[in-house]
Amino acid sequence: MTTGDARVVSGRAGLGTLLRAALPALPVVGGLPGVRKSGGPFEGLTVTREPVTVERSHVEEYDAVCGFPVKDVAPLTYPHLLAFGLHMAILTDPAFPAPAMGTVHLENSITQARPIAIGETVEVTTCVGPANPHPRGTVFELATSIYAALRDGQSELAWSSTSTYLRRGEGDEAASWGLELPEASSGGTVWSLPADLGRRYAAVSGDYNPIHLYPLTAKALGFDRQIAHGMWTLARCVAALENRLPEAVRVEVAFKKPVFLPGRVAFGSRPLDDGYAFSLTRPGSDTVHLLGRTASR
């Protein structure tokens, strides 16, 4: 589905993307032409990239950081990396009404119709519509679709996702809080996360948000020290469940509290009628970092 204005972008993300994300929040600079947000009505935006081939070396780097076994298909969460540059292109576009910095990744849902193979070439599109109300501000839903070519020249939807981003502000108490997810036991599996985890994930994902990198850069943005990427926490949970999930599957997750680095988290899961409920919590406390569920498609 195409929403609003449509354009083709490179699909790459890196330090240059981070700079574009930061500029609108800077005094004086944020008001310059080409940097400032337009402030006009926002009907939506669609971005796509040139067809991209899934490379084994990149997938294996991702596997190593996130805990997936090496296979001939990409892990369930890997295609998000193919779309991350598109997400940033939208969030940093002058027409998009909110600055990228300070916009919080609140929820994520992934639907995989079938795994994407190593060496397969796919088409990636992301679109966003106008903001929706939220009790703590407004939310934007970035919907990504990944199509794979068939032998007859047609294409099929192999993978899709919706990433929900919150911009804090004046909220609507009557609005939905978002996903309602089942509780999951904290279990007995504890993972120790190193201080450089954010930098390692940034190197493979292209997400160099300063809150994930060093204590100093995180403190500049209001955190005591660096925090793990939300999509890493999702990927690590999926990796723990990976051998129990069907090829056609849906995964939904809500990011609750940040995971500080270095740190320890407890993973728990329990079976549901058609999948699993899972969670990440702080060991020895009632702090919930993440809640999620899976379901067969």
C-alpha cells in the first residue's frame, strides 16, 4: 500500500543518517531550510529502495550478535535491517512532522509468510500515514513490506512488519495504549549483556543512535548509561524460541523498560494455544523490559 508522497532512497543507514536525525533538534540549525520540519499537514510518505540481495556474510554477522544459528535462510528478525534505512529516511524527511531524536520505538510486529533465503533478491517498501492519538502523545506506524520474485516474473509478499513509534506530548486519555500481551514467567534463563553490545549491534544494523553506544553519549540524551537496542532484545528472544517456531509465523512485542549495559536480563516463555508468550525481565525484580507473543500464520 502506498501512502502519501512516494520516493526511492538508497536504503543505507549509518553515521550520516544519525547526523540528519540530530540536526532538527539543534537550536538555530534546526530552523535552517532543508533541516527544519515543514510543520504542514502530513498525509503520509512511502519510500522504497532498489532491489537488495540478502548476503550471507551480513546475515552471519547478525546471527553472531543476536544468538541465531547459522542457516541458509535469514532469521525472522533480520529483514528489519533491510528496512532500517527506509525508516530513517522517513523519520528524517522534512515532511515528517516529528524529529527522529526522541521518537521512541514502542512496539513491533512481524509477519513472515515464508523464510527469505540467503542470496535471494527482494524489494523493500516502507510507508507511514498520519499520526494516531496515544495517552502519552502521538504514534506513527511504519509499515514495511518485503516482496520476493517468483519464477513466472510475479512477486510474493514474504515478510512484513509494523513498527510503532511514540512522540511524547499532549496525549489523549481515551486513546488505546497499544498491544495487549499475555504475561510470561521470567523463567530461569539469565543472559549477561556486555557494555559494548550496543556498538556491536550498531555495526551490523546501522543504528548508531547515541543512547546505545557509550555512557557519555547516552547521558547527553538523559540516560544513566547506554541501553540495548530494542530490536536486539526482540531478536535475542526470537533466537531463544527459534527452533520451536513455524516458518509461517507472527511475532508481536511491546518494549517496556530500557535494558542498561552492561547488565543482566532474564528470559521467560510459556506455551499458548497457538504459539508462545515470552518476556525479558530484570533478574530479582518485577521490572519488565519486554513482552511478546508468537502465533502460527
